[in-house]
Amino acid sequence: MGITMENVGIAVRDIDATIAFFTDLGLTVVGRDTISGDWADTAVGLDGNHAKIAVLQTPDGVGRLELFEYIHPDAIESQPAQPNEIGMHRVAFSVDDIDKALEIAAGHGCQPLRGVATYEDVYKLAYVRGPSGIIVMLAEKLTTD
């Protein structure tokens, strides 16, 4: 059996603000829609499922995010996830310039959880609290292979 990663899905409060954040980081919107109907209820497991969705893609065409903002049923607010919490942890991106990426994130009101760390002179890393509390890891490779 073959298997390929399709996307990572993230429910958000404000799809437009979240799209702006990720497109400013370099992702591209490859599709937007509003979904509802029996097929959506069955696939997702929610009666009356109605949501705005957007699919964003990394510049290399490999990584994809699917964002969804629920129209019905109402979205359930929870506390933002902590890095050690069981469940969906974070979404991570390699960037060419972590300082530029952090500047872009700051322009959206998103700041690192603590700061920028260097891992064994191989990566500069930062976890950023993004839109809707999403933890976004940014990693700049410091060495070349």
C-alpha cells in the first residue's frame, strides 16, 4: 500500500487573517471553498458541518496546510496548546532567514514563545504562537551538506 502526506488540517478563528500570516511567510493559496452537505457531515463526523476552507502550499509544492473556519457548528474555543501537550503539536517550516520570518510573524502580532535557539550549530529555531494559537516552528539551517 502506498501512502503520501496530503496536508495538515487546522481549525482557525479567522481564515483570512490566518491566510495572510502564512502567505506572508511564503505559502501560496491553491484553493478556497465553502463546504457543506451530507458528504462533509460523513467525512468530518459533524452534523450540519459547514465551513470555509483554504489549502495553502509551500513553494516547493510538497507541504500543504488545510485551514478551516467553522460556520456551523460553532467552533469550540480552547486554551492554546502548550509544546508538551498531547495531540497536535505544531507545524514546522524551514526558512532561509529566520530573522526575516520572525519580522513577518511580528507584523501579524505573533511572537516567539521564548526566543531563538541554536541547536548544535546546525539550526536556529524558534516556536512562534501564530493565528488562532497555532504553534509554528521556524528553522533556519546553519550548515550546508
